[in-house]
Amino acid sequence: MAEFTEKITEEEAIPTKNLPEVLIADILSRLPVKSLLKFRCVCKTWCALIADPAFVKEHLNRSLASNSNLSLIFRRCALFSVDLDTCEQRAAVELDHPLKSPHLATEVLGSCNGLLCISNSDEDILLWNPSIRRHHKLPITPIEFPVRFDSPRLIVYGLGYDPTTDDYKLVRVVQFYGDSEYSCDSEVKVYSLRTNSWRRIRDMPYHLSYERGFGVLNNSWRKIRDMPYHLSYKRGYGVLANYALHWVAMRETGRDTASTFIVSFDLQDEYYREIPLPDFVDDEFHMTVGVLGGQLCLLCNFFRVRVEVWVMKEYGVRDSWLKQFSIEQPDVISSFMFVRPICYSKNGDVILDKDSEAPLLLYDSLRERVRNLRIRGAPDRMETEICVGSLVPLNAKDGTEQPAMMKKHRKHKKRRFMEQRAG
Amino acid sequence: MASAKVFVLRTCDGETFEIDESVAYVSETIKNMIEDGFGHDLIPLPNVSSKILLKVIEYCRKHVSNFESSKKTSNGDEKDKDNDSWKKEKEAVPEVEKDAEEKARVEELKEWETTFIDIDQQVLFDLLQAANYLNIKGLLVMAAEKAASMIRGKTPEQIRETFNIKNDFTPEEYEDIRKKDAMNDFTPEEYEEIRKKIADNHFTPEEYEQIRKENAWAIE
């Protein structure tokens, strides 16, 4: 039987009956994970190729660049998923995940490169790749900051990837609110998959906008500008774009007034920065941050009037903010409070989450119209997340420290605007 | 417009083909050869047969004419000229074509591509190798995507036939991969559970069919 030809140079590319390995790898990198898992048993070369970290990376990059291999993940106690490309034809199915329990609701703390961070509580957190069905339980880390009995507490997480160390990191920000409305103390810890350990890092010197908060000890409603915020709303997870996590923060600008801005936490150098905002003409809106197609975006919610979606086309560049579209509150579609973009669909429309309930919204970019997007099998009230199908393994540290992989603290003089990572 | 310059290519089976400079330049390899001074005589392509070169030339000609017509519409710009972006891989942040003429051109191109790449598997593999050797990115991408869609749903055995590969696992290793690894579709326990469910008939007909189809190689 003819054998595989090894990787060959262009000069030697005699047309053979068998494709050279470099072309095989190219073809395989375009396949969904399910097919690749099956094809591991074709032969030893294919098995090794599919497990090769370089191939895993190429496959992931290709999926992200072409907006393919994506699934929508719905969370309502249990987790459900449906392929993005067929979400209107097929029904969502319940996911069998390692934290599944009849008594506990599972949260999705973040989604990055095919890994989901799920938790049933702050002590029970996992990184899970649903495509290859591998998971890794994070060690527990206490909150070191002394708890003041009566001060409300905000705990938010963010999951991301650090390309300089090829590492996945989970950031936990704990904020305690002081006596003044905008003062707070914080404790920030970072978990690294590579070292399988938590590290406390410098505190976050910003007050995170808490209307998406969770874990408030006393079950009260807080108001900003006479708008009550539901505590059942999704936890304020960090939004991942350009290897950084983003949150909306607030600062006092005068007595009883505050302005919101975006704070970023760079996963590479672990510094906090402020993201410049566009010059808004009308600023009587509520602002949240999101990510769309790997690009950071702002949602400006003019309650009961419209929502504007601004996208930062070039990360970090203030002039690159573009008002991509706005959704009016029409009579046809029932009114909404909050809207959050999830992803682009396969033909360029935008899928949005509306008030964490079904149905989703589909914004048709061409016709500039919004319609409902019903997903069969998805729960009526749910939080939505996007997840790419990837082969990214969950190899945590097995006890041996490798100097080459130690984190390099580098102050970045130049930001990397290319290669958005999300989902 | 394109110069009157013409080049002659010779395939491995001795046939010659004349093509314009603009068509020749679609192949980075040929372009480099010409720029290195090898364009005066025949340009030999010992790795490409005449049957395949015909297909390649068809692609290159379409590429050139597509670029010319895109320049005429309001959206025509330099970005389409580059080999690398002609067959634009679907972008994560898609550009919406609002210009009607441009839209029509894109549609026509898509249809042409679908017909062009509707070829049998051996021709496809030969075309893929030629595109790789001749360094024609757009053609390579098109052929690779087609190949991927063709093999996506195949079983491992069908894959071996398609690629002429020998199964070099020992029976034990093979079983190992199938059952042991968590990367498999089923862990042994899950596999056992499924067998039991099948025995007790706990599946709905659709569930059973779905599992059968998805894991034909695991269960049968």
C-alpha cells in the first residue's frame, strides 16, 4: 500500500496519488471538531496531527477568522446548545456537563477559544471544553479581603487567553462597597491554567458598575438615575476582546452624578487601562460593554426609545468607534430593557440577546430591520453565550514547573490590534 | 490594461499553453519565475498535467476578468487584486454589499465557483496539489474547502480509501483509541449506558437514529 509522503517543498511537488501532509492538514483544519475526533483513528499520522498543538491552533484560528464552528450556549440552570449555522432549523439540546446537578444552577462565567468556564458556586468552578469533553476543576481560592458584614459584595469573573504565555486565565474581581456610593475596595486574583494556581494581583482601582452584580448579601435593589436593576440579570462577566477583559466602571463627577467608562484588564501584562470612548452627542443613556465578532462594542441604551451599538473597529483607537446600527423600540416587537449582541450569523446579521429571554433578536444589516429569532428547545428565560468548537486541550500543570513557560512581565509599548479573540 | 505579453507554459505530458501576462501572474510561482528571467522560453511545469493546467488557466482567467469587472463597479478597489483576498474567506466581521451591481457580480462569481469546483475527487486532489505548487491562494482555498466538505461525514474506513491510507494501528491500539480516551465521543461508561439503554429500549426512535448516524463507526 502506498505510504504518506512527508512534508515536501514546492520543487519536489510531484503530483502523487496521495496528498502531501501539508495539504491534508489544510483540509482537516476546515473540519468541525466532531469529524476530527472521528478521524483520529484513520492512522497514526492523522492521530498525531490532530493532537498537535500547532494544528489545534490553526484549526481554532481558522474557525474564528471565518466565523464558523460556533454554537450558541443557553443557560437557565441547565445548559443547552445549538449550532449557530443551523439554529433556526435544529432544536437546542441539553448539554451533559460535568457540573450537572438537579439541585444547583450552573453559571457560565466566560467563553474563550472553545473553553467554557462554568460554576455552580464560587467554590465549584471548572474549565470545560464541550467539544472534546474534557474538563479541569480549578482549585479553590479564598477571598482574602476581610468581609465587612454589612457591605454589599460584587464578585465578577472574566475568562481570557494570554498569547505571550499560551495560557488561559480566569480573573476574579471582588469589590466591597464602602460608605460613599462610589468608593470601594477590591481584591483581584488571577488563575492561570498553565500553573494551575491563583495569584493575587494589584487591586482594581475602579468602581465596577454593579447593575449587573450578583452575590449581594442583602437582597436589595439599588438605583441609578431612578432605574431599578433586576438582580436576576446576568453577572457582570468581563468582556473579552483583543486579549483583554473589559468592564464598565463608574466614577464620581460631582455630587450625585457619575460618569461611566470602560476599564480593561490586559491579560498579557496584567495592567488596568481605560478605553477611550467616542464623542457622544446625546449621553442620556445607560452604557454596557459587549463584544461582537471579536471587536469591542458599546451598547447605549436609551431606555424605551432605542439601543445604539457602537463598535471599536480598531482596538484602542478612539477614532475607530463606529455606530454600527441602532434598534428602535418599535410597536411590532415587544419592548425591551436590555439588549446585548451575541455574534454575527453566517450571513452577516447580528444576533442579540434581549432581556435574557426568548426569543433572541436578529438584526438584518442589509434591510436594517429587526426580527425575532426563536430557537426551539431553548428555555424561555436564558442567558446566551457563544462558543467555538475547538480542540484546545485542558492540560493543566502536572507538578513540573517549566521555566520557558513562566509568565513574562512585559510592559507593552505597542498594542496588538490584530487577531481578535473571542468566543 | 493588460500588456500584450504572452507566456508559454509546458506541462509534464508535453503540451503547451499560451497565456497572457495578467493570467500568468495569478500564480505566484509563475510570476516569480518570470521575474527571475525564465519567461523568454517555455516555462516548464513538470508537476502539472495538461488536464489540470486547463482547469487552472480557466480559474486564472476568471480571476482576471472578475477583477477587471470589479474595478468598474463603485466598490472596485485594490483589495480584490491581491491573490490572497480574492476568494475572501468568510470574514468574522462581514462587509455588507449594498451596491446592486457589486452584489450581482459576487453572486455570479459564487455560482461560477460552485460549477467550477464540482469535479470528481481525483481531479480535485490533483487541482489542490497544482494550486499549492503554483501558489495560487484563491484556488487552493476553494479546492481545500471543497475537499473538506466532501470528507466531512465519512467514516474512518472511507477516509482511508479516499486518501489511500493504510490503517497502521494494531487492533489493541485501535480499541484503545476508540474506547479509552476521553476525547472519544463516548467514555466506556457512557458507551455501556447506551448499550443498556438500547437493550431496554429507552430511546425514542429519533434519538436512536441520531446516535446511530453520529456514531456509526463506534457502535457498529
